[in-house]
Amino acid sequence: MSQTYRPDTPEQVADLITWALAESTPLALRGHGTKAALGRPTNTSHALDLSGIAGIVDYAPEELVMTARAGTSMAEVRAALDAAGQMLAFEPPDWRPLLGQPHGPADPPGTLGGLVACNLAGSRRISAGAARDHVLGIAGVSGRGEAFRSGGRVVKNVTGFDLSKLLTGSMGTLAALTELSLKTVPRPETSATVLVLGLDAADAVQAMTRALGSSHEVSGAAHLPAAMAARSAVAAIAGDGRAITALRVEGPDPSVAWRCQALRTELTALGPTEALSHDDGAVLWGEVSDARLIADPADAVLWRLSVPPAQGARVLAAVRHGVGEGHLSGWQMDWGGGLLWLALAPTPEAHAGAVRDAVAHHGGGHATLIRAGADVRAHVPVFQPQPAPLAALSRRVTESFDPKGILSPGRMAEGR
């Protein structure tokens, strides 16, 4: 009989994990459950629900640091940041529509701990870094039942900083996170988005590379083919009928206006350009960061590929050739060509061979299976297979934190 345990304090988390360790009872860690479909299915029927350990502990906008418990709702985090005119620089995405989760105003939006545990970042990652680059301190309980605290509230305090980086992205397999301190940044005064219209994938990579290499401090660079652009909620994009290559600039209003015009002038040789307002741009970048436009059809297999940006178009062409005509139902590029989202027709093997061969033959990188049925995720490697020495090191790290494999076993690797 399955059981969900919902502690209210870090001490109760430690007690529950100590009990689970003694009873050899594995626990699936979760917050609001919005990311439960990421990774492999866990080998357990019992859950440790950390959403009760919630609330902002300390927020000092003048110091650009927020400390909050891991179960704190992202809605609460965003509300506090908005009130202070600040944000998390890595642009946290909301993957609920992508993963088939309810995403209305009253639905759980996910927790801060879940965001950090999955190391999720949106389009601004290319300029601001990943979630792990903004975690200053972290507290939790290991699979040994031992409470720990690493790092601190200020950037100068680097004690245990690498431990924070290690736990960010561990998806609940090393420890149950209970508290986090993150850097915050002022929200830009305004933004504008330059669109280059009608480019194919190769020319889009060229445009994004040129823009990112310029002095204009581009904070987002993405490309949508015509079929995906037609799904946008921005009428000017959906009604145009062409592919778009989007380049975002942010900052003080006069600077943004000048840089936007300069980008248009420098890129006009590649194709016609347009400019989006701050509001329309915010809608577009939300769609891109959240990968909302490739969420349909709901049964499509979704892959997320991290590759050398200059190779993005070549990897895409190789995938298209490898899976066969008609099997690629949607795609988009982000991070200047370094992030490819692919929607593929469902198959028992999720086209894993073709996708990973394409990555391997064009500079390397990582291919992660984001969405597929539980039966597929149980036997197809969800994460990029590691070379033997790195896999052995990963096993040793996991065993040092969780020797009996009781925390979300099987989530990241078979048998663990």
C-alpha cells in the first residue's frame, strides 16, 4: 500500500529518512509534483512530499539574496521578487504545459526546491548561466539521514560552494533539499526583441552567432520555424507566416532603443527585420523558455539537446535524416543554437539511436528525453549515457550520499 509522508520541518525530514533507511523503504521525493514525469520512473510506491517545508526565510533586496525553504511555491517567490523589482537571472521555465500538468491560476506552480533539484533555466541561460550558478547556499538531509548545510547567503562565502553545485540538478537522488539561498538581480527597466524573418536553420544560427558576438549584450537568441511561429500568441508573429529568429536586448530604455536599431541595421543583409515591444516580447520569450509551442501533439516524444551552438543546424539536419521524413513534428532552437527542442512521432525506442548519433557526430553534447510514456522512460536511457570513468564516479558520489538507494531510486539511472 502506497503512502505519502509530508513533514513540516527539516527535523521531521531527517526523522523520516532515518526511518526509511532503517526499514530499507525507498522514497520518491517531490514538491508539487509538477516535474514528476521528468527522468526515469522511480522504483518506489512511497513518496516524501516536501511542499510543507515552505516559506521565505529572509529576503534582502538590497543585498540581492533570497533564502527560502525548498517547498516554497514559485508563485510566492515570483510575487516577492516582483514587489522588489527583481528576478532570478536564469529565467526559470514553467514546463507544466509541456508535461501535461494542470497550469491554471489556481494550480500548483512548482516549488523552488524542485526548480533547483532539476537545474532548470530558460532562454537567459546563455547570458546569465544555469540555475546552479546562482545557488549560494543549500541545506538538506542526505540518504544517510544526516542534516547538512553548505555555502551561505553572500557570494564571498564559498565554503561548500561546490556541494551546492553538485546537488543542483541531482533530482532528489542525493538528498532531500530543505532550504536554499539564491542570488537575485534587478529586473531590467525594459526590453525589446529584434526579429529576423524567413531564415532557415543554418542562416538563423549565423544571425544568432553574429548578434551574440556583438557589443549589444543580447540576453536571448532563439529561432522558431514557420510552423511553430504560427502557434505563437503574439499576433504579429503568428500572422506573418514566416520563420522567426528572435534576439532580445534589455536595460535602460534609451540603450535598448539604440541597440535594437543597431542590431536591425547589422542583420538586415540576412533578411527583413522587425521589432517587438516589451509586452509582446515577454509573451514570446515565455513561449520559448517554456517550450510551449512544441507541446502539441500531446503524444509526441520530446527531446532536449544541448550541443555546440555553431552545430545546432547540422544536428537538426542529422536528426531529420536519421528519424526519417515525417517523424519530426516540431522543433525550436534556443541559446543561440545550442539548445534544440525536438518533437518526434512516438515509437517504442523514442528514436534514441538517431538522436544520440546526431549529437555524437556533430561536436558532442547531451540529449535528454524530456517527455515519453513511463514504459519508454523505463528502458530507454533518459539522460545522456556517461563514459565508463564518469559513470563510475557518479556511482561513488551517489553511494556516498545515499548508500542504500532510498532517495528516488531509479530516477536518473537504472537500479539507483
